[in-house]
Amino acid sequence: MKQSIITILAILMIAPLVFAQGITTHQFRRVEPQDMGEYLKRETTYWQKFAEQEVKKGNLTFWAILQKVGGVGQDHAPNILIVNTVNDVDAQLDWNSVGDLFPDKKMEDIGTNAISKNIGTVFLKSQGNHIEIPNVDPDKHFNFVKIVYHNPKNTGKLLDFEANKWKPMVQKAMNEGKTVMTGWGNARILHPSNSKFQYTTQSYDLFANLKDALSQYFSEDMEMADDFFADIEDNDSSPRSIGLYRIVSVVQASPEE
């Protein structure tokens, strides 16, 4: 069962997507359509149990499987996003120990490498800005997430805007029921940084259903100053990259852990 994505852990995501402690990775994978059912079965049957074990050990604080919705290049583009947050990025998880949890299963029936391909990995650090609607019910309200990568001219300027203007405005809209967003947060991208991946920040928008994720974010009676975006006007170096995902499964530590 998906649990509340709280501030100190912040996924999908996620977020996804989004922790006050530790380092988060976004691992993009390609799974062929004919293998998707089996792939998701293995992730939620075997690897979810492994994630639960690592959370209890204190090695992981968050794990999630997200499935891409729509997009272009669907015959070759990554269609799975795995989100992991670890307490110690230098401590390697013993992924092979998953077999110990299922002694009656062969590793070839548990593993996913044979039916998926790793496309890339991004390292992130949460800005600790996660917010969500009042009285949130994760199973009801956290089912889809938009992962947004930003390439600003001035990274600090964007992060300041998001923390000091965007976040309080969205929280107010959530409290007043004037947005379809059920959660939001952001992170700084630590690695990579090259000509093929120039993004320096990431944010995520959570939604209860696909209709809301595809709708206008704010209600028509939502008031916003004409100069609201003045601080970041012309601050984009290139268009944002936005991916829409279905939240398949989430494991996370409780506040006490």
C-alpha cells in the first residue's frame, strides 16, 4: 500500500522524487511491451520485498516503480522509472540477497535484467520542499506524477522562486481546493552534467488520477499577481523535459526510522 509521501522523505514519485536526507537516484529502464506484465509482476512481487527489507535495515528510505504514460518514441524510449533514496550513497546494497527472501525461486525467475535495459541514471538531492493537500490519502491521491527536469540559466534563482513563491502559492491553492495537484516538491540535480543532459533541477507534481494530470492545474477563480513569474522570466536555457508516470508501487520509511 502506498503510504503518505511526507516532507522528511518527500517520489513520484516519488517523489518521487525528493528527500530531506540521503541521495536519490532516478533510474530509467526500457521494457518491451510484451514483457511489461512480467516485469511489473517481478518488481512488485520480489523487489518490493527486498526494498522493504532494506528500509527496515536503514539502508533505503524510499523505493518506487513508475510506469511511463504516453510520450513519443514509444518503440525505443525508456518507459520505467525506478526511484531509490539511500542513506549512504557509498554503501552498496546487496541486490543479490533478494534470493535469500525467496529460497524456492530461481534467480532467473526473480531478476529483471533479462527483460529490461538500463538507459540512464540521474542523482538528485531534495530541497526539502514537499507539500501536499490536507488530509491526504496516498492510495486515493497519489496515483500519477509528472517528473519535470529544468535547465535554468540561473539555478539559484529558480530554486529561490520555487521555495519562496511557487511553494506557498501552491500550498494555499491546495488548502483552498483550487488546484488538481495533490502534492509537489523539488530537488537539485547532482549528476550527470553534460551536453546531452543539461538539466540542473527537478520538480514533481502529484495527482489523484490521469484526468487531473492532463487538466489545467488551477481553477479559474485562482488569483495570481500579473508579475508572479517576473523573478524567473527568461531564465530558461531550454524547454523543460516533462514525463508523466503512473505510480505502480511505493515503499518508504516511517518518520521514526
